[in-house]
Amino acid sequence: MTFFVAGLSYKTAPVELREQLAITPSKLVCHACRLKLCGDLDEVVLLSTCNRVEIYGTTTRMTGRIDSLFRLLTQSPRDFRPLVYVHENAGAMRHLFSVASGLDSMVLGETEITGQVKHAYEAAHAARLTGGVLNRVFQKGLQTVKDIRSRTGIGRGATSVGSVAVELAEKIFRGSLAEKTVIIIGAGKMGEACVRHLAKKGAQSILVSNRSYDRAVALASEFGGKAVRFDDCLGAMADADIVVSSTGCPQTILHRPDVEKLMHARRNRPLFLIDIAVPRDIDPGVQELDNVYLYNIDDLEAIVRENVRSREQELALCHQIIDTRVAALMEKLNLEKERLYGVGVQSQPGWVPDRAAVCGS
């Protein structure tokens, strides 16, 4: 039995491809079920975020399987092998622990990814897609995150995509945001993070638009802002300086012709658009318009690199914690095999026990 992770991320694939693979949280279980049933996996957890799509699983048939799994996931004949990374057993554990801790994120030490990993695991567990191996590995991974957060400073500062988007807005306007009007389109976790960081930075004119108007009202009122109905957000943008869009819509919501009309209404006053959604909310063609400045999630890398430099001194301790946890878990699994089967594991350092051995089924 092999425990593995196969995935692609911002390190291996541009946003143009990642948005084609993005899976909404409500459909994670459906896609994971397809992988398990059609991909001959014993256990599976599917993780999809704006920066990565990863398949965690166990199987007795590993060789030559990965490309077929991604074809199943996407229903596409494309060859994904040049873009996909694969780790097995201890290496897969180490990768998961690093991802959950934010060490493999674009924003080093970000905290949002921990919740996304937890949700992916809990959804798969509730659907009975996990068993003894993935249950133990993911639970140990989430425990490791807590240890890293308490013992290191890796998560201090701008540690989310939302907070980095606000940092970008500050750089655009060279300082204070107090006199700027900002519209947040999408009141989900990313949108909420943006509002919180904007409030901390002194922004006083914050508009929130969301398909669920009640949700927009709740978030805006919490920070003294104003809610805008989703159908009216384009009109409200006529007075905005910054637009941050982070909806979960599968299609573009802001098209070039809309922005052209908007710029006429604004008398061509500069408009800064920050699109942190995957799939993207804003037509990339709008950046060809005069005085329209569009930044997508990959454009945040310059700010991310600055954050990385300030956190690099914490990395060694983080990886030490992870290595210790991985070694301890692998030792337990190896000892369990020896106890159950009376077989030594000296020649099998990468062994993972089968599902029946761990679950008692």
C-alpha cells in the first residue's frame, strides 16, 4: 500500500491553468468519489485552493497512475505530467504537513490554507472516503500545524492572500487608504479578510457586494461599511478607487465592455483592480484600457518575496518540527505492521499499512 500526493500548484502551473482545474468546496466530495471509484484508490482526499489542486490517496497500484487521475478529475485528454509533482509515503506526509502549515504557500506562513486542508479532510471523512491511513496522517498534520504556530513566528504579519492584497493597495497609493473608496466583491473568507485588513489600515469608505445581500450587509456593518447589491456593484464602481474581487463564480463577472463604459462615467480617472479569485473574476483584457490597472493572484508574488525574506529564519525550526512528527508517525506505522504480521520492515522504509490492518476491518 502506498500513501501518495499528486498535485500542481502556483510553482508548476500558471493561473490560466489552475483556474481550469479549480473545484468549488461544495463539489469536492463528488470529484473525490469519482477519483476513488474510477481511479482504483482505497482512500482519497481532494484539496483545491486558488494556488493548488492536490490528490492525497492510498493505492496498491501506483506506477503510471498519476496522469490518468488528473484526466479523471478534469475530464480532459491533456497530458498533465510535465506540471504534476508526486511524493510518496514519508515524502507525502512531509509535503502535507508543509502545505497545512503554510510553508508551501505563495504567502509563507499563511493561515487560510490550514482551514482549507481541514475542510477538505473533514468533507472526505464525512463521505467515508478516508480510512486508517489518511485519518491518522491528516490528524497528525493538523496537530503539527498547532505546534508550529505555537513554537515559531512563521505566521506573523501579512499571512493571507487578503492581507497581501491590502498591502498591494497601500503600495499603489503610496501609503494611507483613509481617503480611498474600496469595493470588495465577494463576502467569503477572502473578502472578509480584505475588509478586516482594510479596517486595520484605516480605510473608512468600504463597500461590500455579494450575491447574498444579507451576507454583504452583515460584513459591511461589522466594519462601518456599506452593502451594495450584486447587480448594482458596477454602478458603485464609478466612485471607487480600488476594487478587490474574490467571488467563487465559475465565469468572468467583469468584462472589458463593462469597464470601458465605466471608465467613461469616471472620466477616465485611474481604477485599480485586484482579482484574487480562481477562476478569475475579471477579464484580463481590461488591463489594455487606459488608466486601468489590473493585478491577479500571481501578481502578488513581489510582495510575497518580501514576506519570505522576513520569515526565512523561522523555516529551519518549522522543518525540524515536521521531520520529527513524520519520523514518529512512520515509526508507529512500521511497528504496527511488525506487530500484526511478524514481518521486519528494515527493507521497507516507505511502508504504509493496509486499510484493514489499521481499521480492524
